[in-house]
Amino acid sequence: MAKRKIIRIDENKCNGCGECLPNCPEGAIQVIAGKARLVSDLFCDGLGACLGHCPQAAISIETRETQAYDEEKVMENIAGQGAEVIAAHLKHLREHGEREYMRRALAFLRAKGIALPEAVNGHDHGSRGCPEAKVMDFRRERGETLRQTAARQGSQLRQWPVQMALAPAEAPYFDGADLLIAADCVGFACADFHRDLLKGRILLVACPKLDDLQAHKDKINRIIRQNSLKSVTYARMEVPCCAGLKDIIRQALADCGKTDIPFNEVVIGIKGERL
């Protein structure tokens, strides 16, 4: 037993819709008695492919003592489910850059005489990143644009700290504020972040995938409950795992009886464009 990242399902939130199942090709999740359940720690790699696919925001990542993920057992579990499931699993490993797991998976297929699914043939297995971690180089296409950057803009930051985990819910700047909650990659991807998103707003930044979402949920609830906010905007990247905070914010507004506060979601593309 050792500590590692693994998913956690909040049974109080889960309504058994099953939307998470197709996004867990490893078969770690099943709907049992009307609730999604983590049926085996051995099958969950903790990479969070299911994050952002739960409409109830019932799935999060936690670090706890558990059994190690076992790629061979996962392959035994999915090998008989057909080429599409195998392809989905291999794609999942490739997108998350899990070279060692991919090596073991391919070795299992070769040992069992199972042909590599066409959907993954021709790929450099394990070398590509997932949508939120995939390696992409924009330098050539952006070179001229960057050389012609317009005049310097001043910072629109109005308070400190900005990290969700550090900002106290009782801070005076929250009362009467237009609150901007931004996934932390947004400020780097969006060239006009200060002018278009931050101007006139109070800022909190967080990572919906790597941070403790339960702690963020509690903090957001306290901020909304204790302050008279004018509006809440959530700015996130287009990648699926970045959607996790949206439902938490909506639920917090509902829990605090403040659904009349305007809520807006802004989605930023990988290359910085507003979608």
C-alpha cells in the first residue's frame, strides 16, 4: 500500500447518470444500485480522464493510501471487451504521456496475440500529451505576431493574494465585487487577460485538475455566503478537466440561495482564442 492520486466519487452528489463510464476505459467505475462506484483501486490510474464529464461534479481526485495501479490487470479486464475499448484505453495512455503503462499494455497485447486496434496504429505511443498536457509548439506560426506586439498594458490586478487556497473568504475586497475565478492557465494563454477579463474584477485562480476541489468548494461557498457579490465569471481553458469548477460554482450559488447573482463562463482555446 502506498499513497497516490485516485478518484473519489461523492455519492451524495451522484445521480447514477453514467456519463462518467465511457470516459473510464479501464473499467474502474460502474453504476451499482443507482450510484457510480469505484469498483477497484487497481483499475484507477488517477489521471482523471473522467473529470469534467460528471454533470453533478461528483468526481474529484484525492491522494490516499491505496493499492498500486496495475496495467496488466486493466488489460485483462478490457481485452475481451473489443477493439474499441482497447483503443480507448491506449489513446488515454498516449494522451497522458504514460510511456511505461503504454509499454506494458502493448506487451500484453503482443503476448496474447491481440492485434493493435487500427484507431491507434501509426501513433507515437506515449509521446503525445493529453489536451491539458500535450506538447505543442506555436513559435513558428506566432513569431511575427509576437514581434509586432502592441504597446505595454498596465496590470488590472486589484488585490492580493490571488490563489484560491490563500485568499481568505473574509477579505474586504470580495464584498460588492465582480468576482473572476480563473483556471490558472488562462492568464498565460489569453493575451488580453488583463484588459478583457480581469479589468474591474477581483481575481481568484485555481487548477481544477491538480488542486483540492473539495477545499475550493468550501472556500467558494464561504465567499458567496459571506459577501454580496455583483457577479461571478469563471474563465477556463477548453480542455475537459478544466470544466470541474463550473458546476462547483453553480452549486455554491444554489446552496447559498444566491442564484440571482449573474454567472458567466468564458472558455479560452489552447492557442489563446476566446471560444
